[in-house]
Amino acid sequence: MKTEKSPKDKLAALSKAAVAEVTALKNAPGPVIYVGAATCGLAAGALETIAGFEEALSANGIEAEIRKVGCLGHCYAEPLVIIQNPGFPALLYQKIGAGEAGILVRSFLKDGSDPCYEYLIGALEADENFPTLMDYPRYLYEKRVVMEHCGLIDPREINHYLAVGGYSSLAAGLEKGGLWVLDEIKAANLRGRGGAGFPAGKKWEIARGVEAQAKMVICNGDEGDPGAYMDRTLLESNPHQVLEGLALAALAVGAEKALLYIRAEYPLAVKMMEAAIKQAEAANLLGDNILGSDFALEVSVFQGSGAFVCGEETALIESLSGRRGMPKVRPPYPAVSGFGERPTIINNVKTLSTVPAIIKNGAAWFHEIGTADSPGTAIFSVVGEVEYPGLVEVPMGVTLEHLVVDVCGGIKDGKELKAVQIGGPSGGCLPASLMDTIIDFDSLKSVGAMMGSGGLVVMNEDTCMVEVARYFTDFTQGESCGKCTFCRIGTRHLREILHSITIGEGLPGDIGDLADISEAVVAGSLCSLGKTAPNPVLTTLRFFRDEYVAHIEGKCCPARMCRSLTAFYIDLEACARGCDACVACCPTEAIFTTSNRKKAIDQEKCVKCGECVYACPPEYDAVRRVSPPELIPDQGVEPLPAGEKEEGDA
């Protein structure tokens, strides 16, 4: 008697063909070159790298396949290249431009004798002749669950995802039912990775319990935090993982429609997701009767216009509905009445990307990672003054110090760590003394910060915390939708006061006003944008109050960062005769030659851009910054007499 194949059997047939294809690629008789071509790689010159490989391969008569992959997270090392050369393990190389591509082709692929260790990070697999990636600190300290395959598979090929077990969680969910999926997510205590940390299972349970003919699931890819690009990377590097998580969420709540809300500023992410949807539909992994089951799911992409407030779920729904993105009063919550008044689940890209791993490995496995109340991993985009900026995935429960110092290599250029700003533009600024703070939803909140979506800005000793507060307040004020009076006007007043302080016009009562206005904005705002917008102000007032006092009372900037309160001059004793490095870089021609053939700065012409600081050769280090400007010493400089030549003093 003929029996109907189960979803697992149908997936097994798809996966068998996929594994055969990928295995053939791994066992190719010639070289295979994988180039990181996500947005960060493209910005670093990945297309030029590919062109360099193509030209060098052609010139040397070598046949090789070049594949574009996603982002490994090592943004400081882009363009990244993986070379699979027969007889060697797959090797990862960093900072490979067109010139380096030619060297690798000639030295490694043609001659086979020199693997070019000067560009090598490590091997993707164990080999006695090469250090593995797990020996490299950035990998040694990470725990890759969500980003496990990012940068290692071709995101344009569904078979590459199927070959590593992709869609097996969906097949299991189809066989065991949506209620089983829901119970696993509830047991795992998966908390939303978009910032709020609300349990995903609880949200799904509410929507499942609502009797309605039509329900909807939305993936929130409206990532608007300055310096944050976690969601973008996942959408570009492993789109099918996002789709599988989206399908499992829909199965759990009983939805037949799903939507990816992606900001239009992410054109590559949009392109990848649209292509992935078509591939999944062609493979019967989306659409009608998925893998022979009675479950159907229609998925589409919506491009947002880039408003930060649309990251809030009710504002996102308003945007989808063709209205201005403005938050609405809750209840009713979207899980009860959302888009089109139907029960609507909205989860972040990272949240949905975590779901397949939980379904595959079980809730108990998930609890083995992270902390009791915040299980699993956290993905951070670490930017700023660290040696190794980029995307990092670590277990919940590690300390900020571990993340900044051990994983990301500490502060660059021998500077001292001053603070980190965590949680996006509305996150808190924490001083170096709190670097032992645990990374999880509750611990960060206890010190005035928050997990947020995962942005982390690292600042060194040369950072002015008043200016940092002004910068982030300016961002949130500009992104306020204007619905709430306290948010609309309060953030503007905060910005104006902070601006006055940074230009030396601060008043004695400004500190008290900043605190009072901040508390009012928190209390009077409807959504989390307004309620968290004062966090940079409140935390800098709490931990760096002395800098506010210095700006207001002393009219100086201790970090010598605020232009109006800072001046530059050249130490004549350190300055080298005949060196014109600073002259060449000055945009306003403010640097002139003195009568003793050294250099000085015309303060009236100087715009305090600081370019001369970086241009001055390290062996001289002659450019000084002072605050307030009155501290410039009188060196008795006189310009070189008109008509007198400068040459001859090298």
C-alpha cells in the first residue's frame, strides 16, 4: 500500500540533493574562493577583490570557482576571503584587496608552496600545519548559535542552507504541530532580542489563544540604531534561517501570512530575502501545503522608509497600514489586535533566527547557554575605539570587560577605556569602573543601561561624555515622531541645554534642569523611544557629573573634545625644522612657518578639526590640545619674514 511521505521524508530528499551539491563543491578538483560580500565586505572593496582574483586566475591559467558569501563579523579584517585549495584545509585570510588577491593566486594557488601566512587568520578545520580559527581569540571566546553559518555558506543558494540542516526544525514542527513548537519556545524562555526582552513564547501564546480567521507574523528588520547592523548581517548572510524562524512562529500561532519589514536603506538585505522567498516557495518550504502538510504560509517583503520610531511595533503597524509611523496606546496589544485588526506577532530578526536552533536542539540545550533568566546568546555590533570591532556573539552572562578586552582586543593605540554606551542611542553610558557588569537583560537595567538591540560603542579617554550625551540626544530628538509632548519638546530642550554646555555657555542650573526634564520625558512618553531617550543624559550625569561641572564652571572640556572649549598649538621644542606634514593637511592654511623655521598655528584661522594631530609624525608628537583655549602658552612665535626661503632645514 502506498503511503504519503511525511514532511521529514520530503525534506530528507531535498537535503540529500543539497548535501551532494555542497560536497561536490568541497571536493572540487580546483580551487574554490569564497569572498565576504555582505554590505560591510562590499564597503571594504570586496568587488575589487573579486575582480583581482578573476584577473590573476586568468593571467595564470588557473580555473577556480569564486563564490560570494555573507559576513563573518570581523569587520576590521574585511575584505575576508576563504580559500579552499586541494591538499590544504580551507583557510581564512584578512584584508585581501585586489593586489593581495594576485599574490595569493601566484604564491598559493599556482605554486602551492606559500600559503601567505602574513594574511592568514586560520584554518576552518583542524590541521596540524595551521592554527584553527578556534585558536584565534575572537572565535575562542564566542559562542555562535545564530551566526553559526554566517560567512561560511552562500546565502544566494538554498541548497547551502539545506546542507547544514536547514529547515529540519520546520519539518519537525510540521510533524509535531504548532502547539509543540510553542511549548518548546516557552520552555526555552526565549526573550525578544529586539531590546525589550519580552518572552517570545508568552507573546505567541496570547496570539494563539485569540479566535480569529486570519493571523499574521511580522519580522521586524527596521534596524535604526547608529552603529548597529546585526539584523542586516543576518538578513544578508543567512536569509533562509530567518525564513525558517518566521515559518515556525507562524505555525505556532496559526498564521497563514507573514511579512518581513526591512528598511529601504538595506537594499542588499531586501534583495537577499526576496530571492530566498522565491527559492523556498519553489522547494515547497513556503506557500501552500508546505512539505505535504496542511500548513500554508504566504511571505512578502515590505520596505520601510527609515524612521527609527518604526522599530516600535505599533508604529511599525501604522507604517504598514499606509499611515505615519506613530505609536499607539496599548492595550490592545498587537498580539490581540494588530495589523488589519487581526492578531499580529512582531519579532526581531535575531529572535526569529534563534528559533530554529531551539527547535532543533531543545529547550534544555538552550538553557545550558547564558543565565537562568536570560538564556542563550547575545549578538553585539561593537564599534568605537577597540582593536577588533565588528559583530560578536557571546553567551549571556559574560561581563562587559570580557567582551571589550578579551573578545574585541581592548582599547586601541594604548589608550585607556573610559566608558561604553550600550543599548543603542537610548542606551546608558557606563564607566570603566562598571565593566564587571553582567551582560543580560536585568543586570544592565540595574545600572541604568539596557540590552537594547545589541549596539555597543566603546569610548577611550579622549571622549567627552557631555558631547556623547548631546550627540545621542540629538539623534533621538530628530527621530521623535512628535506625538507625545514630553518627548517632542523635552528632548529638544535637553539637546539645546547640552549644546550650550559644550560651547561654553552652560549655566549653574543646567545640571538640575537636565535631570528634571529627563525624568519628565520618561514619565510622559508613550513608547520606548521617549521613555529611554534620556538614558544617555541620566547615566552621564550619574557617572560623569564632574565633566558637566568642568564645562559649566570652568568653561573647559577635560577630554579636550568640544571645539569651542579647545585649542591646538605646536610645541616648538618638539617640532622638527623643515617638516611640513601638518601644513599639508590643514584645510584652512592656519599653520605657518615661524622665524626659526618651525611651525605654529594661527588661532584665528584654525577650525579645530584636529587633522594636524594625526599628521604630525609620532617621533615628534608636537601638536598639543588644551582646554580652555586660554591655556595656550606664549611661545613668542613670529612668522618667517616675507620672501625668505624655507628650504634647507630638513
